[in-house]
Amino acid sequence: MATTNGFNFDQLETYLKSYTEIDGPLNIEKFKGGQSNPTFKLTDSNGSYVLRAQPIGKLLKSAHAVDREFKVQEALYSTAVPVAKMLHLCTDREIIGSMFYLMEFKQGNIYWDASLPEIPSPQRPAYYQAMIVNLAKLHQVDIDQQGLAEYGKPGNYFARQLARWSSQYQASETRNIQAMDRLINWLEQQLPEDDGQVSLVHGDYRLDNLMFHSEKAEIVATLDWELSTLGHPWADLAYQCMCLRMPAAAGGMSGLLGKNRADLQIPTEAEYIASYCQQMQLSQQRISNWSFYLAFSYFRLAAICQGVAKRAELGNASNSQASKIGAMVEPLANFALQVIEEDP
């Protein structure tokens, strides 16, 4: 069995035979996604599976918690939020070199271009509506009923997240970026008061973390739960809208900056927010302090990109494009500052 990305898979087949229905021999190939936690497709005589692991090497505190990913998806499997079935969690780092979990392999399409060129124009609104409906279902999950009451700290989400990601950013900083310093200072000064809303949040809710049915606008799996926690629903909504404000290709993320949404038959940001509020059965169609939530989303993504750059410097990044992703930190901070200047 080959060693891939620093992982030693020699013991994997024998180990999995003891805990799962895997029969072997195993074929292992790495997915192109999974910037943070390396993700592999495993195939044996019975079918295919997905293995998701922590990176090899020194990790930032609380990062790459694949055991949390396993827990939240296992809890959501019985809800209206579509997720893959969890099969096994291995906390023994001696098996392949790090903690990992195994889940079912779902069939479907992942779209990497936010303009959805593969989809005929008249059908595109349905795909964006599916994303909105899925997000609302996620935010309406009964966290107590699903055993997720201890999945995060309720309340003061943005204050805690700002402190956490500022600390993570500083720990992974490779050079001083004045735009990031200005952004962090503004966010600290503009923190909105906590309004008591608490829901399960995905943390990285965007088009390419959703798997659609191969023939229709139906989401069959919500992927990549590494950043999920208990938090504020506006965080996911703003992050999704931030993604759509991005350039067509930005560090592996596709946005709609400069695109004519009307021609593409893709909803405007205001329409997207209004539809989400309707799905959540809210009386409002706008979100107060929207510039803060957008700016925070840019900041957090910039901090994540800086972490990827740091791992590239240390030699344990999971993707060959890690250094390019690190180059997005300053542009992301500048995008946030532009939002602030337009709507202070």
C-alpha cells in the first residue's frame, strides 16, 4: 500500500476490515478538494467510501477536528439536512499517521463555478433556491433533540469567533499585512450586541461544499463540516453572500463579481437574503449590521487562508495550491475594507 501525502496506508485495509464491511483490496486516490483536511476515495470489491483525515504534522490548536465533523454529521443523518452516512471514526493516530473517519460515498454533482455554466439558465434559480432552503433547514435543526447542545458555546458568537480567528491569524502570520490589522481593529470596534440567536452553523457554506442530484436541483449531501459549531445563523448567510461577491476564481473559490446576474438568471444578494428570511419565517427581508457580517466573513476566510499558507511553509499543507491560497489574504482583507467604506 502506497504512502500518500505523508499518510502511511499499510495498516489501513487490515484495520478497516475489523470495524467496517470493507473487504479489500483497497484502491486509494486523493480528491482535489479538502484544502484543510485531506480527503480520499477508497474503493474495494463492494463499492466506494470516503476517508477524511487530519493533516500530518504540527497543527494549530483546535484546528482540523475531524472527530467533530464525524459527530455533527452522525447527528444530522436523521434530520432534513442531507449528509453522508458516517461509518467509522478512528482516533488512533498510529494507523495512518493521524485521526480520520470513514463515510459513505455519495453519488452526485459538485459545481465549482458559481455561474453554473453546466445548468441551463431557466433552471439556475432552482439551484440557488435549493441552497437557501438547505441553509434554512440547517439553522432550524433542534440542537437539543439531536444531541448537539454541547457542540459549542451558545451566545456571543461573533465576539468569540473574532478573538479565536485573530489569535489563529497571528499564530500563522508570515508577514505583516496592514489591511488585516485595519480590518481586525474595525471589527473589534463594531461588534454588534448579542441578540440571543443560536443555531447550528456550517461555517463554510458555499456552492462547492454541496453535492447536488445528478439530474435535478436537489441537494443530496452537505460536505466539509470542519468549521461547524453552535453560532449565529447570520454568519452562514453572510459567508454564502460573500462567496458570491468574490471574483470568478479566487483561491479555489468561485464568485460572481462582475457577472450579470440577470442574464445568468441568478438571484441578487437582496433577493437571496429575502428568500432566506422567508424560509426562516422571519418578518424582515433585510439584515441589520449587514456590512459587519460580510466584513467578518472576509476576515475569517483571510485568517483561514493564512493558516493554509503557514502549513505550506511548514510543509504539511494538503494541497499543492496552498501557497496561492495564502496569496489571497491581503485581497480578502481589502474586499472587506471596501464593504466597510461603501456601507460603514
